[in-house]
Amino acid sequence: MSDLVDGSTPASETVIAGYLMEQIAILHPPKQASCGPDSPFNELGVDSLDAVSLAGIIEERFAITIDPVEFFDYPTPSALARMIAARCALTSADATATDQAIPAG
């Protein structure tokens, strides 16, 4: 998914949730056809070991820090995607502010 983060524009929650669902499907094919981004992680088969793996994947893909415990704070892919999008936006805003604060030499 090349449209997740282009370096200047944070990805949308919907795109991130879709990416999370793809990663979860690699670990565990959906147990039910009705499972989607609003399904709790436990219904998607995600356990604590999967949360650790997914946290690493998220950190690498989005260049943010995420604690596997946050999978309990944001218990669905949609909820976690909102948090990731918000963090990406903050990271992008911080980078922009830093770029503007440092004069080009």
C-alpha cells in the first residue's frame, strides 16, 4: 500500500484500518465473513503475541512508537487506526515545524 504515508501527508484512518486488516489476515484468516475493522481484535484472532508483532510492523511502516498494550486501549482496527493517524499527523506537524525552525544553510 504505497498510499499509506508519503512522507508529507498522514494516511487516512480508513487506509490505515485496511492496512491493519491486511496484516491481521496474514496472521489469522478472518474467522467469520462478518469480521471487519470494527471487530474487536480478539474476534479477529489477535492475541498478545500478535499484538507485539503488529506493533513492530506498525512502528516500521508508520515511523511511530506503539506499545502492544495499546491494542487493549484501542480494541479494534478502526480505533487503533484513528490513534495511528493522529500520531502520524502529530509527527508530520512536528517535522514541518522543525523544518521551518531550522534555517537553510
